[in-house]
Amino acid sequence: MSFIVHEISNNSIHFGKTTVKNTHKGDNKYMSTPYCCPNCRTNRTRFNIIEQVVQAVKLDPQSGAIVETFEENNAGPFHTSYNGPDKRIQCGSCGLIEDERTFIKFGEK
């Protein structure tokens, strides 16, 4: 998985509609429970919180250009609403990106 960085500011990196917040400086307003990385299994302190912003769109099939954008609950009968997580977590040591629940489960052990 690769990202194109659009902007870096105020301890955040913006990837288009996705924002990665750096929590290395004690910004713990997101963490209400301990995390542990399921991959490296040693990191319990350094994580990036990725906030996902959903934008429903209709694309041109040949060019891939956005033809139409939809409101949150008004995407039409042929468009399934996004039902994934609002945020994902990235390990600040090994770089693994997973759902927050995965990091919480390993943090409970």
C-alpha cells in the first residue's frame, strides 16, 4: 500500500481525504485503552491514528474522473454506504496498519 503525501502540518500528515495524526507527543485524546502492535508485539507506545473521511463518488469508467459526488445518505439505490471504521491505527515502529480493535485486543494481553 502506498500513499501520496499532500500536506504535513501540526503533527498531522494529510493523504488526500485521509489524515494521519502523530500521537508521539502525548496527544492521547483518541486512546482510551492500551494498544499493542500485533505484528512486532513490542510496541505499546508509538502509534499513528488514521482518520478516514468517506466521500461517495461516481467515476467516469474510461478516464476515472469524478463525475458526481453524493451527500452522506443520498448516494442513490445503486450505491452501498460505507460501513468500515472511522479510524485505523498504524504502528509507529513497524508500520502495520490495521483496525483499532486489533491493536486493542493485543493491548489487553
